[in-house]
Amino acid sequence: MAKRKIRIRSGELEAWMEVTEEEYQKYYRPWGQQKKREQRNREAMEEQGYTEESYEEWKENDMRTKLFSESMEELMEKKILLDILQEALDSLRPEEKELAVKVFGEEVSVYEFARMNGGNRRTLDFRKNKVLEKLRCFFRKHGIDV
């Protein structure tokens, strides 16, 4: 398997790591591409007369605008739905809740979850389907169509 040396810098700290080609393509290359995009955006704004500090301020304000652009009705609706979801998760047994949070919430595959817990993948897939059915029944009882 091909190895690749990469340099990681943070401020004044610098480190060299040896990673496989697969790790590089999956993790480090997209991260580097994102950094390059941000650098190009920063440079384009500086060409238009903005400073780096104003770019960071603009980026922060842009994020705030996205966060606060929702109306109060939308926020209340989301809060109600999140409360119902929490109630639904609380209605499950602890092992079912852990499975639901990992597989549905954190998007861990059933295979990975089985490896983490030392269980059988097929058994956990069967349990996942049972938990999903319990959650569907819970939501139907509360008038939410899923």
C-alpha cells in the first residue's frame, strides 16, 4: 500500500505524518481543498479593498443571518418536533436508544455499530428495523405522519 508524507501546520507548530493513499484521498485532500477555497475567497475580498479581519467578520455575520433568518413560528415548530423526538427516544429501552442515536442520528452504519459493540450485524439490523417500527408507531400516535 502506498504511503504518503503530509505536512500539518497550525500556527507555529508543524508536524509530518505518514498516511496511506486511501486516508489522504478520503480525509486530508478535501480538507486541503476547503482551506484553498477559503484562501481564494479571502484574497478576492482583499482585492476589493476588504481586510482579512473584515472577511472574518463578514463570514461570521453571514452565518448569523442563516441562523436567525427563521421566523418564530418555524422555531417553535422545530422545538415542538424536537421535544416529541426526545419523548420518542425516551420511550425506548437504553440499548434501543443507543442504537437509534448512533445509526439514525450519527449515521453510523449497522456494520460499524456491530464492530464497536461486538454484536452480530444481522441481529443489529433486525433490531434497528424493530426500533424504527416502534418510533413510527410512536409518531403515528402523536399525529405525525412518517
